[in-house]
Amino acid sequence: MAAAAGVWSRFINSAAGPKTIFFWAPAFKWALVIAQISDLKRPANKLSVKQTSALTATGIIWSRYATVIDPINPLLFLVNTFVALTGGYQLLRIYRYRQSLQTTPPDSNVAANSEPASKP
């Protein structure tokens, strides 16, 4: 039991512990990951390329930064890796959607949705 108390005490008082911004910034950044995961339900044509690209780039940049700062912050690295991965997946969805628009002949949509003319 004393060992667990020692581990807990070290965590609380560590340079990246809950008494510092190094803990709380990554904790709140998980909201971005949750938002991107909830966007998986949205159609790809409703997603913003600029916003998703910015989130992906931010995730990549800050993942790298989390490994070179002092103290090294594994929580910051983890959350930003997930921001980059979810953003990258959303960009892939947008790309696939736009590619499907280019490969679909325009006349096939009209023919499939048109009804035969009714006779009077």
C-alpha cells in the first residue's frame, strides 16, 4: 500500500503532473479527438478540408514538440498523435469521396434516378 502511495505522490508532484499545465492541456485536447470521431457519422461532403488539414498538421507538429520539450510529456504526445490520426482518416474520407465523384459518369446518376414518362 505504501508503494502505491509513493507512486501516486510522485505522479501528483511530477513536472508533467496535474499541478501543471502540461497535464491539463492534453486532457482538454481530447475534446478535439472526440469531435473528430463524432464527425465520422457526417457525410464526407460536409467535412472541411481546411479545418481537417489544420488539425492534422497541428497533431503532427505538437506530437514532435512533445518529444523534445523538457519535461518530455507522453500525454501531450499521445493526444496529438490521435489528433493527427483522426484528422488523417477524415482527409482520406474526403479524398475518396471526391475521387468517387470524378469516376462516376454524370449520365448514370440521371438514368438511375429518372422515371419513365407516364402515358396519358
